[in-house]
Amino acid sequence: MGQSYYYYEGVKTFTSNLEKNQVVYGGVLPMAKMATGDWVRLVIFPLILDQELKSSGRSVKAKYVFLVPDWDTDEIQILGSNRFYLKPHGRVYKYQLDPEGCHENRSSHWESIFLEDVTVATQDLDKIDIEIIRASSLLSESSFVNMLRTALNEPESIIELAEKIFGPNDSPREPSRLAGPVCRQCKYSVGEMEYIKDWDRIQYSCSRCGNVQEADISEQEYWVQSEVLESAALSVIDPTLKIIRENDEYLNRESLIESFIDSNNKDRRDGFDKMVVPFVDSERGGHSIKELMEFAREWDEPHAELA
Ligand SMILES: [Zn+2]
Ligand SMILES: [Zn+2]
């Protein structure tokens, strides 16, 4: 298992020991306007980490990777007390409308806004090496497809993990789904699918427009439940360090993601280190990036308040 490093003290300890180049996973980009907590996790700590690294004089480099959850959706219905009992009733972010109409869709809108915000906010600072990965672009990767296949065909095994971590579900009214195809015609994910095992193909009939499609598993598009999508993406990104927040909901998420990755990659190497950052619970109100970086260097508790 990797090590955990806490707050700014942790950043200093981590960078002073580094010997190899780092792939730092910063997390999922929000599909809405970023709050202060998002800035702290996605921008402030990567910047602080990068500054420490550069000022340490080591020749180690770091790349910061972010995930665009374009195959996730908020158009779902929760079926019980455990939020892994769910089914989609709409479209994934990739096929939802841009809220402001300026980009192709909702996920490319928030992806662009993130990049613009970061570029503007870091104008006076050293550039950091950022890579943004769309979940939908990972379908050519075998470890991604393997986890997707599990979610499509054996969701029970993941739901069992989720019940251990998030608690049992009260009487489910209907079976939960964790992934399903996107209809090629109407782009909704509301239909019935059948997995054709011998050919590794998926047949899907849309209950909204009546379209029937059949193709190889790697030749369709999907809706995938949030944590499952992130797990599958992480199996490809294979970070050396992951930045995480320290609140209960988030830590439960983390442990599910790690268990799912481990159960799919038995020969996985040591696992990644974790950089734990405080949970900041407020709207971003007029603080500059430099101010936030100064505050962040003083935070040493799970929760941070902004004056
Ligand atoms: Zn837009
Ligand atoms: Zn359809």
C-alpha cells in the first residue's frame, strides 16, 4: 500500500523524499461551477506541490491528471437507501446540453471552463503540466474495458462491495444497474441490454425510441456509475499519487474505488500514495489563488474555514 500525506506538512515530507517522476491524479472535474473546496483540491494543492517540488531542487517532474466524467450522469433515479441502487433515466454529460449554449455539450463546457479558469488564475505562476482525460476516450484500454464488462454483466459483485462500505440497502424495489449502453439514435440510456458472451458483444434495445443496436463491447458508448467510471479510468491512468479530500462521504468513495481496482487487478503493484487535503466548505468569495495558497499552507485539520 502507498503512504498517506496530510496537508501542507505532508506536501513537504512527500516532495523531500521523491526519487521518481510523478503522475498526480487530481480527481474528477465537477460538472458545475467550482466551489472553493474544488479549487483547493483541483488547483491549489497541485500548485503548492509543484512549487515545493521545483524549489526542492530535485530533478523529479510531476504531471497532474484530471478526469472529465463525460459518461457519468446526474439524470439517475436512486432506488434505495444505498446509493449504489440506481438506474439512469436520461443522458450522460456528453449528451446533455451545454447550460450556456457555447460548447458542444455539458461536459465539454465545464472542461473548457476549468482550463480557462486555471490559465487565468495561474498567469503569474510557473506553469504546471496538466493533462485532462475524458473517460469516454479510454475505451481502447483493456483494463478499462475489463472493469466496464464487470459493471455491465456482474454489477452484483460491485454492489456487494458498496454494501460493505456504505451499508445495506433497504428493500430494493428493482435491481440496480451500474452501467449500460447509450442509444445511438436518441442518446438516452434507458433500455434493456443483453451481453453475448461468446462474441463479447452487447445488444441493446432502447425503451425510449425503439432503436435496437448490437456491436462489440468496445464499439459502443456507455453510461457508467460515478465510482465505477472513476475506478476504470484510474486503472488506466495508474497514478503514483492521488489527491483526496478528508470527509466521510469522500473517504468511503475512496475505499470503494480502491477495492474495485484491486479486485480487478490482482497483480497490481504497491498502490498509489495519497495526499490528503482539507475539506473546505464555502463558496469561493473573492479570494485570489495566491491568497488561497497562503491559507492552504496553514491548514492542518480535516476541515478548513475561510474568513
Ligand atoms: Zn459552453
Ligand atoms: Zn433511443
